[in-house]
Amino acid sequence: MTAYRSLKVALLGAGSVGSQVARLLLEHGDELAARAGARIELVGIGVRDVDAQRDVELPRELLTTDLARLAASADIVVELLGGIEPARTLVLDALNAGADVVTANKALVAAHGPELFDAAERVGGQLAFEAAVGGAIPIIRPLEASLAGDRITRVMGIVNGTTNYILDLMHREGATMEDALAEATRLGYAEADPTADVEGYDAASKATILASLAFHTTVPVEQVHREGILDISAEVVQQAERDGRVVKLLAICERLDGPDGERVSARVYPALIPGDHPLAAVHEAKNAIFVTAEAAGDLMFYGAGAGGPETASAVLGDLVSIARRHVIGGPGLAVSSHANLPIAPIADVPTRYQLRLAVADRPGVLAAIATILGQHDVSIEAIEQHVADGPTASLVLGTHAAPEGRLQQVVDALRTHEDVASIDHVIRIEAQA
Amino acid sequence: MTAYRSLKVALLGAGSVGSQVARLLLEHGDELAARAGARIELVGIGVRDVDAQRDVELPRELLTTDLARLAASADIVVELLGGIEPARTLVLDALNAGADVVTANKALVAAHGPELFDAAERVGGQLAFEAAVGGAIPIIRPLEASLAGDRITRVMGIVNGTTNYILDLMHREGATMEDALAEATRLGYAEADPTADVEGYDAASKATILASLAFHTTVPVEQVHREGILDISAEVVQQAERDGRVVKLLAICERLDGPDGERVSARVYPALIPGDHPLAAVHEAKNAIFVTAEAAGDLMFYGAGAGGPETASAVLGDLVSIARRHVIGGPGLAVSSHANLPIAPIADVPTRYQLRLAVADRPGVLAAIATILGQHDVSIEAIEQHVADGPTASLVLGTHAAPEGRLQQVVDALRTHEDVASIDHVIRIEAQA
């Protein structure tokens, strides 16, 4: 057996991902050494509570609650704590002390990416975060490297497994949002407090990271327009099925060309997509990222977006890659944000709406409503009138693309229109020719 | 504007991919410089005939027929000649002279990968070949880096667009093989001599590369079991549709555990897959690679597997990545083939067969045939008897998994059996639970 040099790895966090990383490092040490050209030696696992119950039994002697001290002893620090602090300080300190860093922390990379990238570049350190988006799916490296010579125009991803599970269940079983959320919670797909998932915060963090990498710029997470899925009713899902569409929570990163030059948009919201779009076939808690680039055309990356072993796979990929570079020498590749593109406000972003209205069931109503859309320069793509049920008729309107701001004005005007009893749903339409 | 240092790039070959690489380099020079941290200066384009007609008009002063001299002047050589020689010599000479190399040449990497990898590693040079498999689809880097910490068990890919187009057409329009091939030729999906595609040679080259990377070993292309698609009849496609399946030409790379330890198998053949498998939704000339790893689970990479601009995207991604590393310093990462796994002969590989037989329409025939399968320890999974048409009845048999050798013995025994008038088709079944 080859005698390899040893690289000291400090693991910060032993939750569902961390404990799997530890297990795989301990079980596959020889094979990983052969691939990395160095023995990846787990020197310690930083935890909050040494005695906590864990899925995987970890060697007691590796556990410590002194995370800073552990990190300071390592060649490579693997940060799997989640959240901003103490993760941010530990990662920055590790980089500044000359260690390389692997993190799966999307919230940290989304909120403090530029600071971390700068720190890594300044010292020539490696910083890898493949697990921060799409779990096991390789998407960071393809964006950073494989597509580095192309001009990405759009990234559209299902990047949150919990909400995809819920929406998929609503489609498959005709469940209400309430029931689907309860089922997702029961099965462990949703956390006790599902806010980060169902309100789109998790997806927004990922949109920030994807947009920043795809467009070589910085997209602050606060500038990601974000809407959650809780307003999606069983009726929206039924209407989608009638139209051959599917409701998905999408993270959309887009390059917009306009009279003022190039801008980017990053946004998260539930939207209708055609049933034959590749993203429509992404079921249960799976993730997929659909990338469109000028030369490459359409690409899709599909797989498990979460889960302990799945996310651990991405972390270990980063770890082995970093170890290989560590062994042969040379600094880490910097993340380039040279393009420095302005962010388009959501009001400027062209989208398409589907509206469902309850309208007075009398002649001339359709004309009145069409006039309102015309006044805001929004053209109608499809209209469907349902048989009246009582004094009102149900009207489903699909628009052509128009700036969000104008579409919102249409909604506001309809809301106060005398012939409109109620607006039953408003949902965007994406990926439609 | 930042003043960047300049890296000299020699482009060898100006076919459909090369001319697009040249165009993109010339059109997007500033943007690529900002990403790479160096100006990627196209110093020359090596061609066979300076006066040949090309899709893209190239600056006359860049064209040269002296490829060796051009390559010798460059920091990075981009080899897009295809075929073995002179590509191999030019690439080896470039590496030995200290240049980095990008190639899209699957035949070269498949036939001489280890020699090229060794040469690059010896001098610390970079060798990148993302475009050699799956065109625009990032698959090389995910296998080499993102999944470097995982244990890949299976790679199953649609890696040849021409054959996928033909089989897809047979499904969509009920066309015969002859008509579908003619249509693919007419539309430019198939070349005048389609042998490399329809006989599976192209897919076998890609299987070699995928298996070698996925399993960290060397799989010689001669040891890839290869069958083409020409025997696929309209009847096979019809039977597939009745069974809810799809016929695809697959490149399958598999890790096999057995009493003699671990072996690998790489093979190319048309097979039936379930209609709800993600690969079944890969239409026209698209490619997709489905990867299964122990921790990551199932992943899929989807996109354009060929085409000038699409493949150029992958070449440019490699070029920018190589330029970035060139600028900051450090050797290229070596391709690891430490595992050195034996190749399992096809006879040992467990597969499943579907057989369609014309059998004598008399009592006891079914029992006689079932006995033959039983004698070879092959168990039947499904059996379907069609109404007799004349003196023979049509029988469709599906087997459970058994070693190929035994399945072949069954076919041989049936072929000579007195009750079997003919064997109308034999096709494998893959990806079925």
C-alpha cells in the first residue's frame, strides 16, 4: 500500500450530513486516500453536545465542543453547522489561518459569499460549496468551470425538496395545501417550523448563489424577490392539470437586456410550467436545475436535493478535490464577480400571469375586463369562461409576457372593478413558448 | 479596462466545433479575459485546407496548414481534429513542450487516454476533455471532481445523438429502421457513412471514458462490449410500446461485485427501459447520462450531445478553466486510475432478455420452452402469447436477470429447438426494478 501524507480535516457539525461525512471518511479512508493522493485524516468533530443522540455512532474521542480550537488544528475545515454565526467567523478564521474550507451552508454563502470569496482569494485558499445548492447534484462546478466559456442566460431550478414534495402531492392526490404540508411534516420532509422552506427563504438563498455564479456578479439575497407556496390552492392545481401544466416552486435567475444595458433578476415563486417541460417530471423531494446558455443550449442537472448521505456525497467530492489540489500545490480558483451587474427590480421583469376571477354573469363583462388589460398594455393569450354558478361566472385569463409592474396594475384595477366579485388566484406562467 | 496578460491559444481544426470556438473566442474576448484573468489570444487555426468553405468566416491571417509549428507556439493547444493521428502526436508533443491541452476527441481519449494522462501528469500540465462525452453536458468534471468522494456503482448514458434520433423517430412515427435512418441522414443527424454511430463505435468510445473516470480505472475500448441498433425492427418498438417501454442505445458502465472481488463492465447495446425512467424522456438527438452512486443516489445530466456551438461551449469552459489555473499557477490535476480493476467478460454480466419467438401452435410447447430456460437456470419474469397466425404462434418472453452467458445458451438452445420456427428478436431489458 502506498504511504500517503496526511491532511488533517476538522468537521464542524455532526447533524444528518456531518455524521454521514464522518462515517464515509472513516469507512472509505483507503479508497479516498488513493483518489486524493493524501490520507484525509479526520482529526475531530465539533459538536454542541458531545452526548447528543446521533443517527450514526461517532468515535467518542473525536468529539469536541471547542470548535475554534479544532478548526485551528486542521488543513481543511468542513463547516456543516448551518446558520450565520459561529459558522461565518469559523470559516473566515480558518481561511485566514491558511486552511482550505468546504461548506454546505447555503445561508452563509448566500449572505456572506463575497466576503468569504475575498478572504479565500486573498490567501490563495480553496473554498468549495458544492453541497450548498442541490444537495448531491453537481451544479456549482458546472457553473463555475464547465460553463465558464459560455453566456448563461437563464437558470431555472427546483431547489427546495420540501416544497416540491408538497406541490407534487397536491398534483398526485388532489390534496389541499394544508393536508399536503401535514403529510410532508409527518414523513419528515418538512421541519416542525417549515417557514424557511414554504416561504421560499431556502430557495432564495440558493437563487442568490446560482445567479452570482451564472452571471459572474453579486446578487445580494435581500434583492431576490421571494414568494412562498402557501397561497397555492387545490383549485390552482386543478386548473393547472386541466391546462396540461404543473405548479412548481422555481428559483429563476435571468439575464435581462434592456435600453439601460444588461441587468439580472433573481426570484423565487410558485409558477405554472408546461407538463412536458423536463422540470415537470421532477417528483417528490427531488431537485433539478435547468440551465440555458447561448452556445450550450438547454442543460438539466437532476438528483437528490437533500438528505444526509446525498449531501455528504457533495461534501466529500469537494473534500477530495481540495485535498488533491492541496497535495500538488497551487492556490484555489477564485470566484469571479467581475461583471458587477445591476439587479432589475421585480416590477421590470417580464412575466406572464394566470388570473382566476369571479365576475358578474352579465353581457359586456368580458369586454370591460379586456379593456382594463388593454389600458395597461397587457395582451391576453388565453381566456376560459366557466359556467356560472350563482350570480357570478368564473373566468380564467392567461396573459402574454409583460413587465410585472404592469401586471400588478392590472390585478389592482381588477380588484376594485365593479364587475369583479373576487380574484381567486394569481399565478405566474414560466417556460412557455 | 484591466490590462491582462495574454495566453496564446492554438486551435487545431476548424470544422463545425472549431469554427464556433474561434468565433466565440473572437467575439467574447473581453468577457472571457475577465473570467480567466488572462486574455485568451487566438494565435492561429490549423486546418488541412486554407481555402475550404466554412460555416463561419475565419480571419484568413490566422489560418495555417503547419499544425505542429502552430502548436509549438502556444500556451494552450485546443485539439479538434478528431481521429487518432496526427491528433495524438500533436497533443503529446504539446504536453511535453509544456503547453496545456483541451481536446474534444473522444476517439483519441478512448484509445490513448492513459498515455495522454501520464504525459500530462509527468510534466504537471493540464489536459481537459469535457467535450469528448455528452457535447455541451458537463459530465467529465462532475465525475472527476464532484463525485470524487462517492462510490459510483453505475453509469447509464444516452451518449449518441444520431441513434437516439433514429430510435425516437421509430417510436414517434412507427417508422422502420431503414426509413428512420434515411430521415436522420436527410436532416444531417446521421453522416453519409453512419457506421460509427449506428454500430455503436462512438458510444463505445464514450463508455470507455465514462467507465475509466467513474471507477478510477482503465477500461480499454477494445474491452467494451458493443452492439449497434440496426437489428431493431419496427416490431421490437411496437412490442416496447405495448409494454410501456422505450428502446434506447445505452452505454452502460457498471461495478460488479462477485466472489472473485470487484470487476467492472462497460458495454453498449440497444435495450428496453421503462417508459417512466428519466432516460426515456430524452428525445431527438439529445443526450443524457444517468449516474448512480452509493451516497448521492441517482443523478442525471441532460443536454445537447453534439452540435457546433454546443460542443464549443464545453471546449471554451475547459479553455477558461485551464487559463485561470495557468494564471494563478499550480499543476493540472491528474486523472486517477489507481483502482486498476479487471474487466468482466460480457458472459459474466447479469442482464435480462426479452425474446420474441415464433413457435409451433400446439399443446406442450410452452412447457418445453420453459424447461429449456429452467435447464439453464434462467427464470421467466413475463410471458405473452399472441394469437396464432398460421401454423405458428408468437411468444414474447421476458427473463429475470441472469449472466449473459446463460442467456445466450438459452437463445442457442431455442434456435435449434424443433418447436421454435424462428427467433424474431432478442433485446435486453435495463433499469427495470
